[in-house]
Amino acid sequence: MPVRSWLFVPGDSEKKLSKAAATGADVLILDLEDSVTHDNKQRARELTASWLSAHRAQVTDGKRQGRWVRINALDSRMWRDDLLAVLPGAPDGIMLPKSAGPESVQQLSAEIYELEGRAGLAANSIKILPLVSETAGAAITIPAYASAPLPRLAGLTWGAEDLSAAIGATRKRDVTGRWTDTFRFARTQTLLAAHARGVMAIDTLHADFADLKGLKRAAEESRADGFAGMLAIHPAQVEVINQAFTPSEEELAEARAIVDAFQANPGAGALQIDRRMIDMPHYKLALRVLGLEE
């Protein structure tokens, strides 16, 4: 299942939920947290549960859409009610905001385990994607996700907005539009920890949803850096992200040539193609581009 674009959809908006499946997003994240006011939490649970039940096998353009739910943080009094409402709809996973570290994922996992049994779902069928950088304390624990026992862990993602508020940062990017050191550190740690663990690395959102040119640059850089996908906050961002994370015909042709060359010369450590040397790292990257990772 593709994981290029992860679109947040407010769980309390019947209108937006009704249009979500047609956005082209690879993954929909029905949001019960930041986009929903406190007074609308119960309505959001009810609408989200109904949507999940009605879209258990949603297919768009021949591909199954991912169905995730962002619950409220574990330090709130709402997250258990969120789980009780949505787990019977068998979402693919739960996004955990403000994760304080691997122990937060373990706490959530234990609660999901009990509810899976009640709903007749297979154990560990519901995965977890934590937001790992939303406080200073959380950000410095990111490497711990690489080795902690977390069987539900599907990937790691990060966010800049809450972290900036937590540390009192008045800027997140410099005058060129690049992340400043603190946020680049959190992003890099997320990327490396995810790859070390062998799970998805999902980049944070581009907050200015009207800035599609800036989004294009950010998404292309994200893929080039090694992320598997990117968060989105508006349907207009989906197509840009999907295109940025889709290999071009030239990339695919080069990757096929590299794979064919190594498969025609088993045991070779390095080969020459078009007057340039390629070795095993090139081969591994070509397999990844073609979706053939070994």
C-alpha cells in the first residue's frame, strides 16, 4: 500500500469526511485531536466511527487507502474514550500525538490489545505511528525507538509546531526557508531512527497549504533525504506530495538498468554502466526505487 501522502481530516466534519476518500491521499488520518474543539470531541468520535465502519475496504484508483485515527494525547482524559469509539471500526492504525518516548507507545499498545480482543480483531493488527518530537523531552528520546520492544510500531513522524511552542522558539525556519538547527535535528533523528528500526519515516507537514511551490520543494527534498511519505493538512497538497514521492520514468529506467546489470553478473561487487562505476549501495537504492527491497 502506498504511503506517500497522509492527509488529516477533521473527525467532526461530516462534509470533509464525505469527501476524504476522493482526495487521492494514500492514507487518511481522521483527526480527533487538534482540529476538533473540546465541545466537539464526542461528535468527532461518533462520525469517525461511522466513517470507519462504512469504509472498511476503500479503494481509490485501484489502491486501498490507509485508514488511521489520531487520538488525543495520553496526558489528556480523552484518549481512552477515543479508542473505545473507533477501534470497532478496525482502523489500520492509531497516530499518537505528543508521544513522550517508547513507553508511551507501550502504554497505548497495551490498551489497544485489550480492545482488539473485545472487537474480535487479530492481536497486533492495529499499528501505531507516534509523533515523536512535540516536546523537548520527547525530541531527545527519538533514538530509543530504534531498539525498544514495540511490535505495533509502523513508523515515526515528527512535528514542528508543538515543539516550537514548547521551547519558546520564535522561528522554525531561517531566511532561506530551511529548518533551523533544532528542528533539523528532530527531523534527522526521526529519519535515522525509523530506518534503523526498519519502519516508515514520515516527514512533517508544510504548514502553508496555499504555498504549493514551497510544498513541492519540501516534498522533493523529503523523498531525496529518505522519507517514505509526508503529512498533509489540505486536499490541495495531496497531488503535489504524491508526485514528489513517485519515481520519474528516468529514475525507474536507471534503476532497472542497475538491477539488470547486477542480476546478469551475480557475485560482482562493482560494475560499470554508461562510463560510471556502480556498486552495492547503488543496487540497494535501485531496488528501493523499484519497490523490490530485499
